[in-house]
Amino acid sequence: MMSHRIPVHRKECSDSARRCLSFRFIPLNKSYRDVMLHHFIRTVSHIPLPEKFTYPFCYTPHPLCLIAAEELQAYIGTQTQWREELSRGKMFGVLVVRTYTGEVGYLAAFSGILAGSNRHPGFVPPIYDLLRPEEFFRKEEDEITAINRRIDRLRTRPEYLGAKELLRSETEQSETELAEMKRQMTVAKAERDRRRLVAANEIDLAQMIRESQFQKAEYKRTERAWNQRLSGRKNEIEAYEREIELLCTERKQRSAALQRKLFEHFRLLNAAGEERNLCRIFDEDSGKVPPAGAGECAAPKLLQYAYQQGLHPVAMAEFWWGDSPKTEIRRHGFFYPSCKGKCGPILRFMLQGLAVDPDPLSLPVGTSVALEIVYEDDTLLVVDKPAGLLSVPGKGDADSVYRRVRQKYPEADGPMVVHRLDMDTSGLLVIAKNKNAHQNLQAQFKNRTIRKRYIALLQGVVLSEEGTISLPLCADPQDRPRQIVSDRYGKPAVTRYRVLERGERTTRIAFYPQTGRTHQLRVHAAHPQGLDAPIVGDRLYGIPADRLYLHAESLEFSHPVTGETICVEKKAPF
């Protein structure tokens, strides 16, 4: 996955585009009278068409897509009625297409709904218009709405609220009374203990035993009485809550059934001329139910319309327009790949029959770069992992640090690789030669006793000299391996930083991660609540470049055998 900057600013479109752009549907010939197909304003005849279609989950936008997006952005900039909504952010897409006569133009689309509508001049229609549903939808929606009203009435019923308040009040009363009885018992016991020290006969001792037994019995009777009383209140409340729960279950079942029925109305085409509904596509791809919003993104809309109109897809790209959401990183004017959760199964089906670019991340990388050993003894070694090389193999038997050190040290036991670096990150990686050393070093990482320093080059100028970033992170369930910021689901992620050098448009920085979450430094650098300056070359959260400019420069840890402090350093190659 990668993003790419479109050279058009939010409020300033190119003058030539403003003068020429009408963004009306201009048919390329009479047979395309009703087709939402746009001529390029700029001359593009000198730009060769790609040999294969865009791989949608990781790509560098084709020059034709860059031009189409710039023209679309110029049009968006003129639509003042959308300005407030678009400031919150929206994904748009362009699809360069070729007609059967060989003429080239492009289609435009937006994800979801824009200004309360699925349909706007200049943009392809939805695959299935959820705002104009079939009669079955309205009927079932009315039933679900009626259930919601019944639930609301039950939850606000005076008898139910009164019973809950009475239970709360009586629970507090019971706790207060029983606590006071316990206090009195404690005082009485202390007094009996004092009396025992001076008791001269068995009669007094027997009397004290009876007093103790009476107090304990009285406490038990009071406790049972309160439990019976509170149990009646709870039963009364549970009767209401069982009714509410049954209605909630019915609502959930009806909503799921309605969602499935709606998804069955999303009938998608592919380049091979086949048709599938959303439910079947997801079932055949992953055996899962389509997530909410499936089929409403820009990419499926564009392909669907092209297939329906007999247009041949040439290249596609999607860009974000507006401010970034609070959770995920979306930068204004950047191209982004399609999400894998909602769009993965859909696009894998829709692209069948097209010659598609291979996944760039699946191509062999880094195999010719030597693995430098920076430190070694009988127990462990520290290597300098080059950018582009996996720490451990993924699917299949891909080249990786693990594979190389396993070949070099066939006698070593245990997992060997103690921790991991992202494939695109270079720098120091600790390797254990035996199981005991591996366990010891892993414990040091887990207990956060290992000191780490990373060097990064950021796209942007960081004004503060140093500081701490604390943004909880978790995986984006719809777009792994991307991470999102989430106060609800995220795990704590803390990074200290110190600015080393500032350039005109870049910042060289040292990161000191206090936790080790996936993509922690990359997200903390790029997120608006972090440094708001993505690492140069970050395919997921910034702008692609020749590499990711992030390097694990220094490690300090305790030797698993001797206990001595080991400090290893390897300067960044940039």
C-alpha cells in the first residue's frame, strides 16, 4: 500500500484548469451519449498507456491518473456547496478508460454519500442506491424502527426506572446497615478480648461466647433479609430486561437479514463478463459476511460503470480530499490504495479477466544485499538488516533475516530472531544462537529494559526540539496491516523524540520508542496528533520514495549470559 501527493492545493486549483474545466459529460462519440465519460482538458496523446491495469492495493499512480485527478480536484474546488462536508474528508477516485474505438477519457467517483446523495453530475452512479431502496427495504426498516421504539419505551418506562432506582437505594441502605453491624461486632469483640484478660470465672467466658454467637446470628439474619428483599427487586428489573433483550435480539436478526438482502442487490460485474452479488463474492473469497459499507467505495463504482458501458479500464487511482480523520491517517491530496477489508474480495473478483500489475510487495527484494554482522559472540549476534528484507518469512519461503542466519548457523536452536523490524525499515536486529538466550532477550524487550534509538527523515518541519508522543494504536480491521489511533481499542504506544537537524522541507529526527507497537514510529510521525510529518518513503502513511527513511541505529541491552551491558550502533545510510 502506498500514498502519493497530488500537486494541487486544497483552495488553489491550477489557473488553466479553472479556465477550461466545465466537468460536463462530453461523449467521445454518439454511441456514448449517455456515458459519464470525460475528455482530458490537457493533451495526453504523448503519454503511453500502461501495459497492465493498476494493482489496486499497492501502486504508484500512472501519469494519466495524476492528470485526471488534478482536473477532478479543480472541479471539486469550485463546488462551494460541498466545502464544509469535504473539509471533513472524502475519498475520490478516477478511472482512465478506453473506448472500443481507442479513444481515451476518464470516469470519476466518490466513496459513500456526498451531500446527502449518491448521485451528482460528473460522477458515476452507485452500484446499488441505498437511498432509493426497494419496497422490501422500506417495509423491513419500518419494522426495525417499530422495534426501536418499543425498546426505547421499555427503557424509559417509569416502573422500570423506578425499580432500578429503588434497587440502587436499597442496595446502598443494605451495605450501610451491614457495614455498621460489622463495625459494632468488631468493637464488641475487642471489648470481649479485654474482658477475657481479667475474667475470673467460666460464667463470664460463657456469657461472652453467647454474645458473640448472637451478634453473628443477628448479622446473618439481617443479611438474608436484605438479600431476599433485593432479590425481589432484581427479579422485577430482570423481567423488563429480558423483554428488552428479546427485542434487541430480534432487531439484530432483522438488521442482519436486511443487510444480507441489500447486499444481494449489489450485483457486480468483472472483466470476464461474470456477475456476482456481494454475499457470494465474500463467501467465495473468505467465507465471511460483507462488512458495512461494502460496495460503496469509489473503486468498485468506477469498474462497475465501465463494464456496464463497454469501456476498457486502463488505470485507476483514489485520493483523499480534506482533513484527516482522527483515527486513520489520510492526508489531503494524497493517493491511497483500496482498503483490503471492504474492497479486497470485491476487486479481486471485479479484476478477473483483466491483465493486472503484480503486487509490488510480492516481488523479490533485497536478496542481493549482504547481511552485515555488526556484533557477534558465542551466544548472540546483531545484524544490520537492509531495507526491503523481511525479518522473518511471511507466506511461503521468502528471503528473510531468519532464513539467512538459519543457513549460516544450522546448529543454532530456538527461534533465533528476537524481535522484528518492518520490511522497509533498516537497522539493527538481535539474533540469539540458543533458546535460553532467545528467552532472556525477549524478556528484556517485553520488560522494556532495552534502549533503542531510531533515525528518521521526516517530510515536513518539526518545530519542537523534543517531546513525547502518546497515541494508542491497533490494527485497522478493514485494512491490515495499516494501524489506526483508537482510544477505545488501541494499546498504549509511547515515543520520545529529539530533533537532530532541520532542512527547508524535512526534519532529521531521533526516535526513542518506549513501547514496541506495529508501525508505531511511522504512525506517530505521520498522524496529525503526532508530528504531522510522515517519514520520507512511507508507502502506508506518507509519500513513496526509493526507500523508507527509517533506521534502527542503536541498541543497548544486557548480555543474556554475562549480564554486561552491550551497546551496538550502526549509523543510518542516509
